[in-house]
Amino acid sequence: MITIFYFAGLKEAAGTAHEQADLAGRTVNELLEWVGKRYPQMPLDAVRVAINEEYALAEDVLQPGDTAALIPPVSGG
Amino acid sequence: MITIFYFAGLKEAAGTAHEQADLAGRTVNELLEWVGKRYPQMPLDAVRVAINEEYALAEDVLQPGDTAALIPPVSGG
Amino acid sequence: MKAYEIVTEPIDPQRYADYVLRPEAGAVTLFTGHVREWTRGIRTLYLAYEAYIPMAEKMLDRIGAEMEEKWPGTRTAIAHRIGELKIGEIAVVIAVSSPHRRDAYEANEYAIERIKELVPIWKKEIWENGTEWIGDQRRKPEEGENP
Amino acid sequence: MKAYEIVTEPIDPQRYADYVLRPEAGAVTLFTGHVREWTRGIRTLYLAYEAYIPMAEKMLDRIGAEMEEKWPGTRTAIAHRIGELKIGEIAVVIAVSSPHRRDAYEANEYAIERIKELVPIWKKEIWENGTEWIGDQRRKPEEGENP
């Protein structure tokens, strides 16, 4: 299992801040496809993914126990 | 008469912060020549002159009652 | 305080300036980002910031490490506040000290640019007639233009 | 306080930051110049600043006017302290607020550059083995190099 975090508008679209899913062994790209099917209204165009608090590449593979955070465009400052 | 102000190292070289001199009608350049003769040790190379608190040009003419300040290279900040 | 932190209480910028000052520092630059009342003609009532806190602090720490590499001899502290902020309140503070002023300006500006690229923090603007997560793809009421 | 002033007492930088903040300002940059202990290997004990006060305040005011023309919408306050200053103490503070951060950085750095060109203030460094009016043509002990 991996844990998925949603923030800002994505959290509102998902209706939850985090959930668990059986996506170990899948890539970051496959994770985004899974999320897009689950929440068709969720705006994923400019979303980056962080695995265990580090920005990840599209081909990076999720390991069991990983935390994957969906990072919409940031607007701090 | 005009009043001449000396600052920083110039004040130490002159031994005074200000003095009066009969230089009305003279130019800024002539003022500097007068000062250079009066205080041969005074370093005047990079000195600017302000008349009545505004930087003046070499050809500007001193008027009676003017205040002329000798401004050595500044080092604020 | 930590040199790189996400906080929930009002920010006292002077604490961060004091933190970076050392006897060899001739210059300190302190940047504060404040909640603006008016942005492109729309009146903001207040802002709400959210962060992915552990990653945000890790990224602030990384920005600080980048700065020390690019401008050796600088020392940096950064804090970003989250939660609800009123008009005029400080959202972010960046303090940089350096022996010479040029580095203190450059490094400070680098920090805010990197924060806006890298750090997982999101701003929601609350107006009289609606709200928006800034940075997302939705449009603002009455304007039809992305920020 | 005045927006452009020469002072003799310790500077509280936050007063100048507060002075320039307005509801439309999203960014405030605060620069403080401090007395450094070490400059090019020479240990400073303390500094003494002298100013041609009325002209210095007039020139600070002029720099502020130049900034408002170059960066419309910015608001500025500047103070320079004179007299004897200890290591770490603040000699100069420049506060600039602006709707957007870029202007606040640029205008602030412009101010310190112009101060160093234009404003009749002089710094005397006091070391263990001598003194020097900085900016003049004399040499430092043990170094033979102009600053």
C-alpha cells in the first residue's frame, strides 16, 4: 500500500486529505492516471508528485509504504 | 563674506569646522585654490563643493552670505 | 526558532534578522511578504495558506543550502506562516546577512523566487464574493484572467 | 520620525518597515548596514560617523524622490546614524514597500548605492593601532591599500 496526500484545490476535489491505495510497483505516471480516473473533475494538468517529500520523476516507481503527495502549482510567498 | 565648512579629514587638516572668508564673487574653483594655499597639507584631489547644501560646479560663483561646504569622498552606509 | 520553518503564529521579522547577524556581517536584507488588500482590482478580505509542512521545511532548508553555495559567507533564515492571515500581515520573511551588501540583496531575492517555484505552500484568496486557490486553473469571479 | 533622517540614537529598523507598510503593499525590503568587526584582515574596535546634517537629510529626501519616480508605487524611509557605533550596530536602515517584490528589491539597492555616492556622511574607523577617515586618500596601517 502507499499513502496519497492531496492539497489545496485537489483536497477539495477529492473530498479527503489523504487515502491509501494498492499502487506499489506502479510509476508516478500510473499513479496520476489512477487519480484521474477516480476523480474526473480533479485538475491534474500542472500537478507534480512528491514521493517521501522529494519531487519525483514520471517514471519513478512507488515502493510499499511510500507517501505520494500530489502537489498542485504552489503559491507561497 | 561666505562661510566655509570643513568635514572629516578636512576638518582635522584645517583645525576648524568652519570659518568665514571674503570670497563672494569668486568661483568654486577659486575657492578651492584659496583653501589649498591656506592649508597646503589638505587633500583636495577628490573634494566636491556644496553651496547652500547643493553640489556646485567648478564655475559656479559664490554670492555674499553663501555657505560653501568642502565635501571629501563620502563613506556613509 | 529554526532557521527554516513553517509557523502558524504571527511572524516577528526582527527575530530572523537578529538570528542571521554576526560580527563579520556588514549587511542584512530582510524581505517580508504581506497580505495585500487589492490585487488587480479585486478586494481581498483575508488569505488562508496551507502547506505540506515537512516537505516545505525540507525545501526551505534546501534553498538555504543552495544560497550558501552560491553566495559563500551569507547566513539565511526563512519562515512562512500558514493558516488565516489578515490584510497587512506577514506571510513570509527572509533574512540574509553577508559581509557585503550585493550578496545580501541577490541571495534574498533568489530565496523568494525559489520559494515560489519549489516550496509546497498554497494560498487561498477570500474575497467578498468567492474564494480561489491561487496557482490552480480556475478563474476568478468578475475577471476571467488567471493570476 | 521623519521618512529621511540623520539620527544619533540606536536605530530600531522595525519602525521604518512599519512606516512604509500600506494595505496595497505586498512586499517590504529592509536593508540594514552594520558595523563589521573585520575588514580586509583589520579589526575594527568601533566606528565614528559624521554628517553635514541638513545637506545629508536633503540628499536622502532627493534619493527618495528619485525612487518614487523610477519605481512608482514604492514608499521609502531611510535613516543614517552618526556618532560612535559599536560592532554590530546599525549605521543605516532603508525600508521600501511596493505592491510587487521586484521593485522593492531594486529600489532598495538603488538607495544604498546612491547614499554611498551622494550623501555627505563620513566614516572613521578606529582600530587598535590607529584611525582613518574612510574615503580619503591616506593609507591604512599594515596594509598600504585603499579601501
